[in-house]
Amino acid sequence: MGRAVTMCKITAAKYEEAKPFVNLVGGSYKANFDKKYAELTALRNKAIEENKTVYYESEADVNDVPKPDAQNFVNLTSVQEQLMGNEMDGKLRHLVPPQVRVM
């Protein structure tokens, strides 16, 4: 649980860093961001409280927490595969001219 508390604190710090940019974007993006940030804050506070009362684990050092693997979050497909793929032969085929496909 100590590791989870540390991860929540790191995530909250990243949200704080992103807040000025989100305030510039505004609109529904800001509303969704604020909702997710409130959920994170509630989860962080709950984890801290449970760690103090139930688990009694020490919090992990920030440098000891492993970074998420980028392969888990990004679908690495090339643009060429998308242009030449079967998806373009279907109903969206007219959006990519044959001259572009040849490139």
C-alpha cells in the first residue's frame, strides 16, 4: 500500500503540472480533467488514510517506483500501414486518393 500511496502522490503532482495548460484549453476538456483530478485526490486521501490505519507500510521512495512501460499505452502502427491497410478498402476508401496511396 505504501507503493500505491507514492504512485498516487506522483500522479497528483503530474496533474498539478498540467493544470495551467488545461485551464488554457477550458471547455469540456477542463471539466473532465477536474473530475478526474477530484477522483484522484479522493483516492490518494483514502490510500493515505488506509495506509496509516490498516496497512502500516512505509511509503516507497519516488525513485524506487518503476515507470510505466510506454508500450502499454501507445499503439505503434505506421502511417504507411494505415494507408495501405484493408480499412481503406471499405467505406472510407474515397478519403485517400490513389495517388496518395502510391507515395
